[in-house]
Amino acid sequence: MATIRVREPLKKLAGGESDHPVEGATVAELLRGFEGEYAQLSGWILDERGHIRRHINVFVNGEPGDEDTAVGPDDRVDILPAISGG
Amino acid sequence: MTELFVATKKGLFVYDGEPGAQFKQTARAFAGEPVEYALRDPRSGRVLASVTSPFHGPKVWYTDDPAGEWQQAEGVALPEGGDAALERLWVLALGEGDETVYAGGDPGVLLESRDGGLTWGLNHALWEHQRQEAWQPGGGGLCLHSICPWPGDADRLTVAVSAAGVWHTEDGGETWHRGDQGIVPGYMPEEDREAATNLCVHHMERAPLRPERLFMQFHGGVYRSDDAGESWTNIGDGLPADFGFPLMVDPADPDSAYVIPLTADIDRVTPDGRVRVYETRDAGASWTPRGEGLPQEEAYLTVLRQSFCRAGSRDPLELYFGATSGDVFGSGDAGASWFTVATRLPTVYAVAAS
């Protein structure tokens, strides 16, 4: 299983853990599974359309990814806030 | 004691105080996050807040103690798998049912809660109008911002959307119809104005003692309806400008309304550098400026649509408003004189009092 890695505030909503092994062949499948595992997380990373929220960045083993990026069992997926705001 | 909820671009600020005395800040919550609106429901004592994280989207939170822990409400979303996402929640409003609460937001969304704000669902009938009629967003998005229950009748509700006009239901939200007759959108070519449906309502309030009467600040014009919002008459003569965002009423006087005019749509600041609230006590036949205690020199403030409120139904009427400058003002005598509640806050999005 690939590992999703999150930081606050997602970490708190995901049982206080940073690393989460999740099944899935793409980033989208992983994120759907991850949000489904923790009810309070629903909608925090993916919007209702199934898109990664605009100001969230996803990296697969350090490389930028999107919903369709393939993920292998040993991969690490970091979920990080984008550089944005004001 | 008045409890004031000031929702800002960088968190929620809560104050306690009495008109004329210093207000004390009792809580700051959601530090750094845009808080769109917050209120305390007097029926339950629960505080509700709508917060739109730029990273994680819009949520509703609730607590009994705004200085303590907050819980995330459930169901604050559009149907999954569609082609739209909830962008922002502009307002929360108490309904007529014992535990009914509404939330209005972008894109033209009315959410309903029947358990005091813990769980939410979409009003599908109004959503279908949005989907089928391709409502047009205003400059701030496609926001459902005004929610006016009918006192004593939980089936009747009127809402307003920028820029999709006024909508009524008389069957508890099962069906909806427009109520736009007489509104003149000056931003459209003359030949298109009568048939236009892209009506940019800025704020709407109902007169509680005469519920068939509503007042509206439009994107160019202040209007009154005496037939439950089916048709509207411009009552803006006598104001220094017909542009502005917020509007408030005195619940004890159905002939009353207050507006805070801004210079024009291309210059959205208080006219002539003077901050003045305009009051009518004759249903819009005449307007009187109320500026005592407010900045009267070099003060170019913008007051947004949710940033003007009253404290319940108290006599004398208490009024409060906040500006994008981070200033918050209050009046304990129905607007005759004003005092400063707070300064140097982040951009004020909304003010609610209880």
C-alpha cells in the first residue's frame, strides 16, 4: 500500500497520525479512500466533483502529482497546502 | 449585555459589552481563516460559524463556547459526483422551526439544518432552478446572501441571490418562484431591463411586524415591497447615493430601514469621506443621515452586505456595523449616536449580535 502523509490540520482529523497506508492505483483513488476512512476529513482534500482542491498540492515521492498520477505500493504521497493566500 | 460576533478575513472575534461602554474581546477563533459569518442561536445557546479555508473549502462549525473547542457540522456540501462544488457560505440565518437554521452560499446555494446546525442538507428545488437557468454570478460570486423567514409560518421563506434576484417559497422549500417585478437593473441596456433576471440584489430584510413588507439594497437603488416581495418600488430618492451593500430594519417599526450608502459601483467607499448611516421612519419617503460619533473626515470605508446588524429586538434599538478597514461601530439609541467597538481588525466580512 502507498502511504499518504499529512500535516495539521489534516493530521488531527486523521486520528493524530501523519502517515496512513491506503489502497489505490492513482492519487484520486488514494485520496477517496483516505477521506472515506475518516468522516471528519470528507471534503477537506477533494471537492464534490472529485477534484483536488485548488490550493492543495500533492507530491508523489517528491514529484508534483494530480488526480490521475499512478501510485505504486511503495510510494509516498504528501498532501501539502499550496503557496497562496493573502 | 450584548455579545458581538465579528467575522473577518483572518478569524472570528467575539466581544461582550454595553452600548457606550468599552467592549471586551472574549474570544478569537479560526485564527488566520476567512470566517464568513457567525451567530449565537438563542434557542439552543449554540454558536455557529461558517468558515471558508482557502485550502480545505467551506465548512460550518459549532460550539457552546466560542473560546473553546469547535465541532465540524456534517453535510455541508453539494451532491458528490456533479460538476459543481460549494465555494463559500455567505450567511447563516435562524428559521421558524424550533431548530431550523439556514445557510446561504456560492454557487446560489441554500442549505438547511433541522437540528440546530449539526447536520445540513441542500434545498434541491432551488438548486434545480440554479442549474436549469444558468444563474449569473455577481462580482463576489454567485452568492445567496439574504434569508428572510416569515414570522410564525415555517413554510414561507424569501431569499435573495446576487445576481439572480428574489425567490419565494410558500411550501417549505418544495417549490420556488421569482419576485422581481419593478426592480430596474441600470447595468443592463434599457431594452433588456424589464426582462432581465440577472438581478444583483445586495441585501434584503423583512419587517417582522408587517411581514409582507421587505426592504432591499440593490446594485443601484433601494427598494421596498408591500406585497411579500412580489413587486418592488424604488425608495432611494433622498440618499446621497443609490449604491451600497447592507441594510437593516428596526423590528419594532415596519416603516423603518437603515442603509449605509457608498459613492457608486465604481467607487465603493463612503461618500465625501464621511461615514453616515441613513435612516427612514416613513418607509422610504424620506431619509435622515445619522453620523454623530462616526468618522466625518477623510474616512473612505467600505461596509459589506453582512456587516450591519441589530441586537435582537431590544428597545432602544442597538445597531452595529463593521468595515473592511477593520473598524466596528455601534449605536445604543437606534442610530442617533455611535461609538467605536473595535479598530484595527482584519477586513470585516460580517457582524452579528445577540
